[in-house]
Amino acid sequence: MSTRLRPEVGLWYSHRDKGQMFQVVAVDEDDGVVEIQDVDGDVDEIDLDSWPTLLLERAEPPEDATGPTDDIDADETGDSAEFDSPSRNWRGPLDELPAQPQELIEADDLEEDGFSP
């Protein structure tokens, strides 16, 4: 007996015949595609019309389902704590910008540069 599963965003599925797991990340009915992402972070599309023909079953998320969004140590990127910016209150008011002198452009100056008002 085959149960037809609908693609649901956020759920994990496994190909019964291939054993490959993936997560549905979007369903675009206008374009007729289901966007999927596998455990390695690779993104692919499945035609919405061919979805019912796939041998799929729902699956539990893998233990490490973070894929390409794994935390990276600072030493892997060349960053270090000595370059960290100080803590800042991002909800507070913005710092005042220093006053900038505003030069007035006279109409005569524009005409000399080839512009006419």
C-alpha cells in the first residue's frame, strides 16, 4: 500500500528507493516546483507534478541537520577575539553625525560647468 505524502515546508522526507534525505524548504504552486535541501545544504527542485510519483516517506531530521550553517570557529576564518567590536546598544539612538559644511552652488557656477537651470 502506497501513501501519497504532500510536500510540507519544514518536514524531512526520505527516498525509500535511494535512502537520501531532504527537507522541503518551499512549495511554489505558481511555478509548479517543490524546493528541497539535502543534509549537505544542496538545494534542488522537484516538479510538483512528479512529486506524487516519488517513493517517499516522512523522516526524522538528522542529528546534524544544520548543513552549511554549522558554527565555524574563529580560527577557521582568520578572525580572532582581538578584533571583535565592542558591545553596542543597537536599540538606542544613533550617534550624532558631525555637521557637514553645505556649500551653496550659484546658478552661474552651474552654467560654467555646462549645466543650465
